[in-house]
Amino acid sequence: MILDPRIVDDLKSLSIPEDPFFDEQILLFTARCGALLDALAAGLAHGDSTRLRMTAHAMAGTAATIGATQLRDLCVTLERRCRERAIEDAPALLLRINVAFGEAEAALREEARRT
């Protein structure tokens, strides 16, 4: 599941014509995740499991807040692997995280169009 419909519906319910809260949350999610994806790539390039772990944790929280469940789960997996110092599959996980981010962003934008 790319998005948790309950969380998305809750966020959408906070929007009113004068305050498009849901649209703003999508913009914040996109900007925050863009920066976090860059930080994940840098951590991977330097083999820095601590940086990877902390950034994956932050991204998992960001994803959870907006209901991007698939992205959250992948970030939690990366965080756990980093805690265990088992980052040999981090490049593949980072690729999957990038794909999941794109899918979540597209699904959120589609939800915003339905509002």
C-alpha cells in the first residue's frame, strides 16, 4: 500500500478553501524528502552508517506523518540495517526508497486533485 487512506483522509479534512492544508503538506513532504534523499545518498557515498540511520529515521517519520506507508517501511528497514551495521544492501534499499518516494508523491498529488 503506497498511502494509508485514513491518514490521507484526516489530512484532507483539515483543508478549507481559505487554507489548503493538504496541498501545503504535500509541498513540505516533497521538499523535506528531497533534502533527506540527498543526505541518504551522501551518507551512502561516505559509508556513514550513523548518518544513514539518522536520516532514514527522519525520513520514516516524515513519510509516516503524511501516510506514505511503503516509503516509511523501507526507511525503517534501512534504519534497522544501519543500526545492525549491515549496510551491504543499502544501495538497493536506497533505490527502492527513491522509487517509493516518487510513487508516494504521485499518489498524494492525485489525492489532492480529488479534493
